[in-house]
Amino acid sequence: MTSTQEELRHSVNGVDVKKMMELVRAVNDDPDKASFTFHAVNEWIDGTRNQTLVHRLTGANEVVERERPFVIKSDEPSVLLGEDTAPNSVVSLLHSLASCLSVTIIFNAASRGMVIDKLSITMEGDLDLHGFLGLSKEVRPGFQDVRVTVELRSESPRHEIEALVRDSQKRSPILDSLRNRIPVEIELA
């Protein structure tokens, strides 16, 4: 068997299943390899514009330093007094949710040998500025509601697709972070 055929046999939805199973075994054998810390530094630029630099992560008993950090830019739309040069933070939160759900679905499908032909996630989130602007103590400053629609095409039976999406919701780190209280400590340097 050629190496290309072998790669195709071990890849499902672009995920190297062999490497994924090696990761599962490594974490089972050494639980310390499951602990990750993600680092990011945000810098205000001007007005509503800022950027976050992602340069390092620690995990699997390693420290990974990037020569050139990832740069995630943020701004506000003009109606919210920004210059509309980049997505705002609440849209970035929706992106994080969709991206995490997508990866979780794809990884879970790959581990089941389920081929995905198309995956699209549409989201909407409702936010009331009364909370952000401090005009009401009864209104939360964050999203009041988020709606997510997953469009997934596969040759697999509908009940398997439904089980995949249901199980993936239980494993998505961002969805879990949004649904459950996580401690956030803020201190002034």
C-alpha cells in the first residue's frame, strides 16, 4: 500500500485518526498531558480598536512559543461608535462557539468513522445595550439568548447524525464554558 493510500485510510474529515488515537492513549497513560494553559495578551489601540496577541501555550508537558504571534483584531461597528475595521468581541464569541463546535463535531465524527460532506453553523445572539451602558441593573450586559443551527450533511443515518451533534455539545469546551459558571479572576497590575 502506498503512503498516500495509507494516509487516506487514516484520515477522516481531514483528521488523522491514528494521531488522534495516539493522543487519547497518551492522555490515558499520563493524565498530566491533558492539562493545557492558553495565554493571550490584549492591547488597546485607539477608540474601540484593540488586538489580542496569542504567542504561547502550555500543554502535554510542553511549552509552545510562536515566533510570530497570532493577532486577533477587534473593533465595534460604526453604530456602536467604532470604525468597523474588525469584528467586535461579541461576534468573536459567536465565532469561538461555532469554531469549537465545528472542531468537536469533526473530531467526534472522525473517531466514529463518519464522513462529513458539509458542516455549517449559523448563530444569532441577542444583546441589550441597557446592561453594557449601565442604564439598567435588571438587564445583563452579555447575551440574553444565543441560537445555533447546525447544518450537517453525511451519508450516515439521521439518528447517528443527531447523536453526533448531541454528544459533541457535551464535549465542546467553549459551549461548556458558556453554559457553566467558570471562575474569572481580574486584578489590576
